[in-house]
Amino acid sequence: MRDGEVSMMRGKTALIVCLGWIWAISLGCRVESRRGEAGQGTPEQGNQQPAEVESEQVRGEKLSGSEETGAISLENAGIRAHVLVPEGEAQSVGTYLVHIALPGGVRQIRENRDGTITGAWLEDLDGDGDADLIVVMTSVGSGSYPTLHFFRQERGEFVLHPLNDLSEEQRSGYMGHDIVEVKEGKLLRTFPKYLPSDPNSTPSGGTVALRYSFTDDGWLDQ
């Protein structure tokens, strides 16, 4: 092979090697660019970094907040509670929910409901030093009879305990229309007394005023 041809071959080889290096460097730049875009995320996707896990208390607060309309909010001794009727249920009958935020976490209570919720309190009613929860419902109809749910706080939980009803003597002349309330840590109940000839709309036997004694586990005269 003549000297000119050898020189030309060497020039072509050098050019090919040079082009190869340029292509490799360009490819590497494109890869780094794509990696940077994947780390930042697109505007639609957002940053792809893992989200922080929410605590049980935060999730409970968000849950109660999403159904806040019509809720009764209570707070006592570092405890917060929201009492509400689930969305979509009739006001006359169904269930109710209680979201309770305690220092140790969030609890949820669901109970059957006969009537509308007319009151709820977070108070120490039984005198043991811990706040208790009471939810009062009133039935739909001419009698407006109450249903009382008493939840006693036991080792960080709220446990439903039934309350005794009126005695046979107290039920004489009773036809509903109760007013149930909590005042100064006492569960009170008043209702009109009917005489035998009284229509439902016009009681004439006076007013009966009672308080619930957790020591005697029954209703006593105020």
C-alpha cells in the first residue's frame, strides 16, 4: 500500500473514534437530564418523594372535619368529641357517630339512634374524676320520648352503660315531652305530669323534676 493511502486510512480511523466519543458524551448528558426531570416530577404528578404518614390523631380530626355539618363539638380535660349523624341518614331514625380525640389516640363510636339528637355533654357525671359522655335523642312523634346513652370512661375507652328508667311511681301521669340537660355536673330531667283527663297537648298536673343518682343508680327528686 502506498504512503498516501495509509495516511488516508489513518485519518478516517481518527475521525470515527472522535465521532464515537462525541456521541457517547451527548448520550450521557441526555440521560442525566432525564434523571433530573424524574426527581423533580412533572407539574401534573408533583414531587415523587414519599409522603409522610399521618398520625392516628390527624386522620381522626380530618374524618370528623369532613362530616362537621350539624355536629355537636365538646371539649373537657384535654378530650375533644364530635357527635354527628352520618351524611345521608334520616333525622328520625338511624345511627350516630362520635369521634373522640384522647391524649392516647382517636376513638370512634357508632350507635343506633331513635329520633333526633337533642343534646350531648362531656362531663364527670358519676364523680370518679374522669369525663363521661352522654348523648340524648328525642323520638319523632307526639310524645317526644327521650333515649339516653351514657358512656363511662374506663382505661382510655368510652363504654356504654345503660341507665335505669323511671320507677313505676314516677311513670304515673308520664307522657313524654322531657327536657334532659346537664348542669353543674348533674344529669337532670324534667317533664310535665298528665292527669287522667288531660289531652296530650295540655298537661295540668305540674312539672316533675328529677336528677340521676349514680350512687343509687336511678332517678331521684331534685
